[in-house]
Amino acid sequence: MPAIVYQIINFVLFFGILAFICRKFVPRMFARHKEQIISELQTAQVASERAKSLQADISTSKAQNEERKTEIFKMAEKQVEINSMKSKADTEKTAEKLLSNMEYER
């Protein structure tokens, strides 16, 4: 028989034995790999949902902070107006006292 026939027989035997040995390991390996991928996809999905939830929370917080900022500015403006009126009244009273003291001294 020519040498090529022996090489073909060796080739077929080698891959036959290799297939026989690996027929149990390869499906398990692919099954584990598939489970790992599924697990990672589920983890990624949970993380994505959490990120969306956090983004919604951030948007809500921003809106609430804008409302609070507006309220604080309104309260500050009112307080400035009140303080201004009090200061004006105090100044007028002081001016009246000074004028009355000046008239009294004359």
C-alpha cells in the first residue's frame, strides 16, 4: 500500500479518537459557556435597568432642586424687601429724632 493510504488511515483514526474523547467535554464546555453568557446578559440587563432608574431619579432631583431654588430666590427677594422697608423706617425715625433734637437745641 502506498504511504498516502497509511497517512489517511492515521488521520482518520486520530480525529476519530479525538472526537470520541471530546464528545463529552465539548458539549459541557459549550453549555457552561452558554450559561455564563446568559448570566452576564442578565447582569447587564439589571445594570441597565438600574442605570435607567438612577437617571430618572436624577431628573426628578434636578426638577425638585430647580423648584427649591426658585422658592429660595422668592423668599430672599421678599426678605430683601422687608429689610429694605425696615431700614427705610429706621432711617426715617432716626432722621426725625435728629431733626427734633436740632430743633430742641435751638
